[in-house]
Amino acid sequence: MSWFRLIAEELTLVLGDSATRLLLLGSVVLYAFFYPYPYSPEVQTHVPVAVVDLDHSSLSRQLIRMAGAGDRVRVARRTATLAEAKALCKAGEVQGILLVPEGFQGKALKGTKAEVAVWSEALSFFTYRQVATGLLTVARTLSAGIEIKRLRAAGLGEEAAFAAMDPLPLQIVQVFNPAGGYGTYVVPLVFALILQQTLLMGVGMVAGARAEAGDSSWFSAGPGLFGAVSMVTAKLAAYLLLYSIHALAYFGVLHRFYDFVERGAVFEMALMMALFLTAVILFALTLSVLFPHRETSLFVLIGTSMPAIFLSGISWPVEALPSWLRAVSFLIPSTAGIDGFLRISTMGAGLGDVAGDVKVLVGLALVYFITATWVFYKKGRA
Amino acid sequence: MDAVKRVSKVMVREWHALVSDRLFRLLAVVFPLAVVALFTAMFQQGSPENLPVAVCDMDRTALSRSIIRMADASSSMALFSVEDLGEGRRAVLSGRAYGLLVLPERMEREVLAGGAPASRFYINNQIMLPAGVIKRAMLKVFSGVSAGVKLKVNLAKGMPEARARERLAGIQVASRILYNPNLDYRWYLYASICPFLMKVFIMCATVWSVGGEMKGGTVHEWVSAAEGRVHLALFGKLLPLTIWFTLVCWAMLAFFFGAMELPRPHGVVTLMGGTFLFVAACQAAALFLVAYTGELAKAVSMMSLYAGSAFVFAGVTFPAAAMPLAARIWHVTLPLTHMVRLINEQALKGLPPEGSLGTLGALASIGLVCGCFAWVRLFRRLSAGESVRAASGDSV
């Protein structure tokens, strides 16, 4: 049978069966909209906080007004005591507290130590950051205003006053995701992971269905090693063809739809993606022998998505992983593939910057090509 | 008495399935334990330590060196030098550094002359978690150094020390963190990832246990073990998994409060009872999927959608309050949402039992609603001789 015929047969098999079509085509389409949807607002704004004003001065009112004016927090409740505010926090009605103690205005204007207190809830770190940053910024801004006024009154020029207030300023420049959007960060990561997971499960499902039907011809295109090699390469080409379209849809089309910035060179992105998909497909073909029934691969692999995300280094830093785990994690294509591809596409790195990832993926592709061929050779003879 | 005997006969049959069926053993025992062990290894550090940060020191004075020393002394960061901005940029792009600190030329001289030379800290905010950690750490270092410089200047002007110290910050902010004072990622991420993984495997094991009988055409054999009583057959099938996973989840909680140092709740009964409801709710949801989908492959696909996306929609990393409406509705229907909230309420917030009544009620409601619908439908299907239908629909 001609090699191109084998490719066509595999694609017909995949798209002809309702369950594999659902997985390798339907779910890829569904997930493209399902997973980004909850993140579509990108940031959390106007987190409710409680305010306890024990000073009742014009300055305390100014502080509270400023707190409510930004878009990070909103003053949802005003309470007379801290205990009441804390009870609201425990009940989940507010996620932060701003307390202005008695005598605040007097101290602040006199230049002695004036203090406000901020409590920020850290059940979700994302919310915590909004509340803490929101309230701290307001207090600092007010404080700076007072201090500048005082320094100016002491005879300093504007520039000198700013310098005297903060002689060593630090400018933070957030690159690649300046607004700190959660979707901008996580959706490309999830997209790359979806490609790997649906491939592993889908190829496993096709293989399982064939095994269940007692059809061993899926593994062999002819006698001997040659038969195994031509089968493995034909299947590689078939899935590469299908998933190139998916990858193009995800990173070429949908990225624009979701307004994510694509910083990489098209050629380098395409090359990296092809390398990643090749390693994944050959890995999937190697694993396919493990699945005796059509659903087995789903059951076995559903629990692997979360570990794969956390091992990729894009969410949890690799420095925090034990070294043995880091080493083992490279066996999964997504570890190098997600890191390498996202560095190119979302950060604008060149292939030279991700040479380490490229080497790992080339190595994996070679190793998994050999294992897949061996598995197909063994299975084809049986 | 008869009912007990019938149920126990089904349970014995389940035990044999566990011993003989490799997939069932993997889903119910091996995978849950292995994956929790994996995440335990990953979260050995409660907060990431020694995150690499590149520094480009264009000043090379005592001041710039002391800033670098202080930043390096922070437990969160480990600094290394780069020669120029280009090298620093490459370090960030290639992942050798999460950020690049640039200390400007003539920094020390300008400070001594009363100026305010700005340093820049470029942070790779596409990798958000470490970005947040190093940002917090570096701001702390600079505000410390800046305050030190200010103090020296004021002292040099002849201001009395007490007054100079008071002058440091016009308005000081006493910032306190509620419920997780050290921003420990184990209390936050690890403590929600583990229940998520449990949910996945509870649902997997339940779908396989019930759906596998239908697919394998062994329904008749299963119902016969309960002497034809379908209710008892279902009960005997689900109960061993409920007991087993409740025990596993209890062990997981004990591990949280022991090894992972989560604050212990005042009373454990609420949390333990809630955990049981969580297990039951996950099983009920799984049963629902089996009952209302024709074949096993579809049930598993639906389950992977429902359970697999639970972590996202439970609002652990991105808060549900910020999600669009339809996502918030979906959020409420997930047992994981309420389990994570229960752990937060009971352990981190330290609420009394009655403070979690709403959460417990939500878990019970999900279990009851899914469970009842699933039970009715499955009862009909099993009574109508599912085995015959499954066998005919199986030859795909």
C-alpha cells in the first residue's frame, strides 16, 4: 500500500469515528472557547473592601475617597469598629480592610509618625495583590503629597523635594504582559497543553478501539521493520497534518481574536511548533500500545494535565522543583515544548535563546521515533 | 437483614474487581496516591526561593554593590551579573533570569549630590507567579535602601536621630495579610490542587466502575449479586468507593495539617463531614454522566470536560468574582468549588461549624440533585436489561 494511502486511511479512521472525531477535532474546537472564557476580563477590578474611619478628619476622608477612586478596590462597607470589619471579611463580604486610627490627621500634618493599617485577604493571591497594591498605593500617594508639600515649604525646589522624599526610586517595568492580564498569561499555556493532551488521548483512543476490535493491522503496513517504519511515519504525517491546522487556528487565528500579542517570528514559531508536535505524536504512538480499550487512554491520561502544566515552568518556577523531578519532567514533550514555544511566541525569543528546549525536543523525537517503531514492529508481528 | 446481605455480596464482588481489574486499581488507588505524592514533591518550598535575577551594574560603587548584596540576601532572589543590557535581555528571554535589574551610571554620585537616580527592574510578567514574588522582594530591598539613605542625609543635616527616623515615611502603612500570613503557596495552590485531583479520580473510578459493567455486558451478573434488587446493586457498588475515597481524602487533610503546616481547624468534624459530602457529590456527578450518556467513551469525554476544567472554574487562581456570569454559574455547580471553600473557611479562616453551613448545603445539594436524577435513570436502564442493549451497541 502506498505511503500516502496510509496517511489518508489514518485520517479517515480518525474522522470517521464519532468518539475520536469528538476528541481530536470537536474538543479542540470547544476548548478554544471554553477555557479562555472565564479569563476574558483579564484582571479583577473593584474588589470590595471595608473602611474603618476612627479619625473622622478631612485627611482621613480624602484617603478613603482616593481608595475608592482607583479601579483596584471599591469601598463596599463602612464600619464603626475593626471587629465589625473583620467579621465582614470572615463572612466573605469584603476582601480587605482599611483602618484610619484616631489622631491620624494631626500626626500626618505635624510630620510625626502617622500610621494607617491595611488588612488584605490572601485566600486568592490574585485578589490579595489587587487589594494590597490598591490600598498601599493610595496611602503612599497621600503620604508623598504631604511630604512634598512639607519639603517645598522648607524651601526645596520641586525636583529636590522629590529626590529628598525617595532618593533611590525603583521603576518597575513589566515586560511581555504589562497589564498583568491573567488570560494573556494562561491561555497560550493552556492552548499548547490542549494540543498535547488531546493528541495523547486521541491517538490512544484510536489504538484502543482497534485493539478492542482485534484489528492488529493498525500497527503494520507490511512485513518487518520497513512496515513498522512506514506505518509510524505515515501516522506521524497524518496527525502532524491535522494538528498543524489546530496549531494554526490556536496561535495564528485565535490569538488575534483574543488580542494576545504575538511577538515571535512566524518561521521560528512554526518550526518550534512542528518539533513539539512531532515529539508529542511519536510519544503518543509509543504509548498507544498500552491501551486495550477505546476509553482507556482517557481514564489513564486525564490526571496528567495538571502535572504537565506545573512541570512546564510557566506557572510554578522550575527552581522550586527537586532536581530529580526536573530531570524526569523532560520526558514529557510539553516541558520543553511549552517553554520553548511560549518564549518565542509570547516573548519574542529567537531559536537561539531556546536552544536548550530545541535540543531536548529533537532528542525526544529521535528517542520516541525509535520506541514507536519498536512497538509497532513488535505489535505488527503479533 | 436480607438487604445487608445483598449489599455485602455486591461489595465483595467490587473487591474482586479491584483485585483483578488493573485499570480500576490504577484509578482508585495508584493514581490518586501517585499524583498527590508528585505535587507534594513539587511544593516542598512554600514560596519559591532563589529565583534567578540578572543585574547590570553600570555604577560599580559601594552603594550599587550594597544594593546587590541586599537583594541577593533576600530568600526569594538569587542575583547574577551581566555585562550589558543585551546580555541581560537574552538572560530573560532564554529563561536564565525572571528579571533584569539595571543600576544606572553615576548612581552613588547623584545620590550624594541630592539627586534621585532611578533604577529599573524589568520583570518577565508572562511568567506571573515568580514575577510577583521577585517584584515584592525587590521593592522591599529598594524601600529599605532608600530609607537608609534618607536617614543618613537627614542626620548629616544635623537633625536629631529620633526626629530623623520619624521623618522616614510620612504615613506608614501597617500591612497585614489575613488567613495566609506568609503567602504560603502550599496553603493556597497545593491545598486546592489535591482536592481537584481527588475529584478527577473519584469521578474516573465511579464512571469506570458503573460504566464498565454496562459496556462489558456484565450488568446481569452484577444485579444478580444483589438477587435482582437494582437499588441494592447500585448502593453496594457505590458504597465501597465512597468509603475508600472518603478515607483517602481524610488522610490527605491530615497530611495538610501535619506535613504541609496548614492551620488546624477548631473542630475537625465539619471538615470531615464536608469531605464525605464532597466525595458523594463527585460520585453523584459521575453517575449522572454515566446515566445520561449512551456509551462509555462519551461518558468519559464528558467527565474529562466537567472534572478536568474544575480547577479553572473553581476560581482558585483567577477569582470567580471576576469571571463573566455564565462562568460564575458553572462555578457554583462544581463540588470542587465548595470543597476548596470549605477548607478555606474551616482551616484558614477558622470559622465555627455553623459558618460553613452554606458550603455544606451546596455540596449536599449537588449530590442530591445529580444523584436523584442519575439514580432514577440508571434504575430504569438497569431494570430494562441494559446488558442486551450495551452488547449490541458495543460493536463499533
